[in-house]
Amino acid sequence: MALDFDGYAIGGLSVGERRSQMLPALDAALAVLPEDQPRYLMGVGDPVTIVEAVARGVDMFDCVLPTRLARHGTLLTDSGRLNIKRAEFACSGEPVSASCGCETCRRYSRGYLRHLMTVAEPAGATLCTIHNLTWMLDLVGRIRRAIASGTLDALRHELAVSYAGMNPGG
Ligand SMILES: [Zn+2]
């Protein structure tokens, strides 16, 4: 901070520890970093840790998690993770999420995505990635709106329920 950087990265977290161990360490770092400059938490991409970190004052994130999950057929939705490769989706004509505006949800069914993923067609991973990145961008938009409207605690609770059992590394 004596060098007066434009912002500060917080690293060394999300390396396998539990969220209950990570958040106190994050609190300790945030306690000494300037509030009027961007604070960036490196390598965190799970929805619960993102909203918990924002609630503590983190401004920026980067993570491979949404794309890595997509390549394995795990989709992020408002009701939690969805494994598109499950047999129950074989004949589904439903989109991944009816409320999602992404190209994948507007044009392709769960059944088609499942087919692409089970035959290892690369387009499947691409379409799943488009959805997961759209969902993450929508999430940060929801977080911004929740802060503005004073409903961040409700969103924290909603994500804690939907994504119970998901660790910071996925
Ligand atoms: Zn979508």
C-alpha cells in the first residue's frame, strides 16, 4: 500500500480450504486494504463465496470454475447445479433455464445438450460454457441490484440454499 497501487489482489485463498476457513482470512486481508480502491479476490468462482466476498467488500473476481464445470456438463442455475449428462434429460425438450436469455437456452434443449456431452462433441462444452458465463454475469448483476435495493442478505441466503455443499473450488 505504501507504493500506492491502483488496486489490490488477494491471493493464496481458494487453494482447497473450506469456506469457513477462507472467509476469516479474507476478512483479515480486507481489514487493512483501502476501501476506496478495487479489491480483487483471485481464483474464486463459486456463487456462494462470490456473494459472501462482495458482502465483505470485494470488487473483482476471476476464476476458471464456470468454464471448467461447463466442460464437464455441470450447469449453473438459479436452483443450483445441474448435471446435463444425467439420463433423466435424454428426452427433455426444456431449455437449461427458461429464465435465461443466453444463446444456449434460447435455441437448444437439455436433451440435445445431453446428447452432445455424452458423445463428447466439442460444441456441447461450448454451449454449456456460454450458459454458465451468462449465468455468472447475470449473478453479478443480481448482486449489484440487491446491494442497491438493500436485499443482499436475502440473495446470500438464496444462494446458500441453492448451492449448499459446493466448495470454493467447485
Ligand atoms: Zn442459459
